[in-house]
Amino acid sequence: RRALLAHPRLVPLFIARPGGPNAIRLGEAALACLVRGGLSGRDAVEAMRALLVYTLGSAAVEVPRATDPDSQERLDRATKVIEHLPAEQFPTTRSLAPFLASHPGDAEFEAGLRWLLAGIERDARR
């Protein structure tokens, strides 16, 4: 994720061209960790895919915001759009406007990763 954020042009390339030697090495390392953690077979592969999709998706959402020259303007615009939604149709969305408009970052990624890993760990114990 850090490499993708540091090199934003890699995000679409990584998504479009999986399977190179480095991707295979990364997959091997991830699968080995998941197997050591108690997963096997299809469960290990599905967990690796979930982690990969989460990481890539997270980077893909972050890159445009991180490279925006005027990120505060983007935040203000997003907040205004959400706050002007009809209250009767979108009460929850409107009440969460400051959070929805905020730029995701390390803390949000790590929180989501903890939730994802907790679910994987719970399934591995079954």
C-alpha cells in the first residue's frame, strides 16, 4: 500500500497486470503467513484475495485524494454535497458528512485491516 501511494501511477498497472514475479513472491509470502496462522486450502487463498482487494482498493481510493493539489477544496465540496442532500432521504449520510467527506489515510486503512484480520482469525479457529 505504501509503495502504491508513493507511486500513484502503479495503482492501475498493478490492478490490470497481476501475476508478475514480484506479485507471485508477495502472494507466496502472504499465503505462507495465512497457512502459519491456521488457514489452509481455499480458505488461505480466499483470505489472501480479500487482503489484496482491500489493500488495492484502499490505495485506489486514496491516490486521487492524496495527489489532489487542493485537498481542502475537495473536502469542502464533498461536505457541502452531503449536507445538501434531502434530510428525509439521507439522515444517516448527512449526520456522518464530516467523516464521509474526509480523506482516508493510515488510521482508516489500519482500522479496516484489523477488522478484516479479526474475521480471518475467527474463521481460522473454527
